Amino acid sequence: MEIPFTHRQSAHCETGTTSNLLNHYGVPVSEAMVFGIGAGLFFGYLPFIKLNNLPLTTFRSATGAIFKRTTRELAIKVETQRFRDPEKAMVALDSKLDQGIPVGIQTGAYWLPYFPPAFRFHFNMHNSIVIAKRDDEYLISDPVFPEPVLCSAHHLKLARFAKGTLAPKGKMYVFREVPQHVDLMQPIKKGIKVLTNAMLKNPVPLLGVRGIRYLAGQLEKWPRKFGKDQALLYLGQVVRMQEEIGTGGAGFRFIFAAFLQEAASTLEDNRFQAYSERMTQIGDHWREFAVVAARNCKGRAGENDSYAVMARILIECADQEELLYQDLANSI
């Protein structure tokens, strides 16, 4: 059975999957609105957590948190299942599809053959929606692709039971109950409150605005502390997390800017339009950092591309974000 499902491409898999499921059930919310209600924006520099043997930098909240917050705030009841047996997991998926129910799944991106080779890495929190089975293939609304894609049952089973960190264990989820009317005003305010608290009041110095400043201080020391080659590896990891993995730091800030623009209309408050413009400028500043860092990583750094310059850009990002979050906190 093929479910009549409208596929919309998005910037990020979790927000896109959430938005597409909501729209399917008659709740017309954009990816940006999901990101804002779900308090997706964040920052953390976690040197004790390694990804490919290099420190982890995150520009968004924990994977899965956006979906959970959004569905909770919109009073959506969700049924979630995990499995030990891959065969039972595939039977359960087929059963939901036979009932005409689109199924959200968590997978390991490395095992999805429709991903271009350059983008196939071991990331086990990729979200998409299965909307049909055709013989031995599944039709998937993967929101980071322009059109639905096909995946063999063999490869989908591998992806659903990928090993390693945050293994999906066959996770699948469906909407059980969706209210007929959704009021976005309070969820918008709640999302902003959660975000501003996380970025301004986090007691851990590695997180929030303090975390950006901490990274700036550490980054400036890397050439002396680790030597040129190791410093470039650390720098490259930050840029990769910012610009390539899960939309990236600047990209997430642009999505949040779009959310603030929508919030201005919903809340009937023009201040949020100005906040949106400020967040866009902050995203541009993060991109400026990425450009300078990329020149270093490619051996093309000029006189004005030093680690001290990059650290100053990060401090400026932290200062601008802190002021914006303070204004947002005072506006709700």
C-alpha cells in the first residue's frame, strides 16, 4: 500500500521529518517552526567526547529532543518501538504501512545506499519516514533529499540495526493521536524560554554562550599546545561539525532566524522580526569563522587568518548571541 504523503525537502532530518509528519496529519507547521518550538538551537564544546578521535562540538540540542519537545508541546501522542530482532522490526514496519500509517524511523546513514558516497559516514541518528513498500524495496520520504527515495529491504534492515554509538535498535515511531486544532502561541514562547535558559543560564562552562567563549580560548592555544598538524585536525573537526554534519552551526542559526520571523506574525510582535534579522547576521558571522578556518585547513591562510583572529570572531559570535538571547528572554 502506498500512502498519499506529501514530501517536502528540508535542511535537517529531524526537523524535516517532524514537520512532514505534522503536515500529513493536518498540522501546518514549517521546519523552522518545529526547530523553534523544539528549542533546537544550542552550543556545546565537549572535548571529553570524541568523534573520529577528535573533540565533539555541537551546535544543536541533543538528537531526538526537538521531536520530543515539539510533539509534547503540540499534544501529539506518539507510539515508539525498538526491537532486538531485525526480522520482527521489519514485520512491524510492514504492518503499519499496510494500515496506511507513515512510519518514522531512526537509521545509520552509512548503510543507506541512496546517500552519495561522500556523505555516508557512521551517524546513527538519521531520521526519515517510510511511506510504502514496493516488492522488496521501500519508498522513503527522506527530508534531506528533493524527492522520495527507494531503499532495498536488505539495506534498510542494516541501517535500522547499525552498530556503534547511539545505535537505533530498529527504532520506529508513529503518530497515534493528533488534536484537530493547535495553538502555536504558547509552544513558541516555551521553546524560546527553554533555548534562552540553556544558552544563558547553563551552569556547565562548556555549554551555551560560555561554551562558545571557552572554545575561543582553547582554539587560540591549539598551535602552541598540539603543534600545527594536530591543531589543524582540531580546527577541521569544528568546521566539519559546523558546516557539514546535521546542517551545522550557521545553518541552524538561519533556521532559527526563520522561526523568529514566523513568530513575529503568530505573536503579532514586530520585535521578533528585528530579532530574526539579528540572528541572520550572527549566522553570517559563524560562516565568516568557517571561511577563515577552511583557509587554514587548506593551507591558504593569509596574514589575517590567524588562530587569534578566529578566536576573536567566536568571541564576537558569543557576545552577539548573548545580547539577543537576553532580549528574547525579556520579550516573552
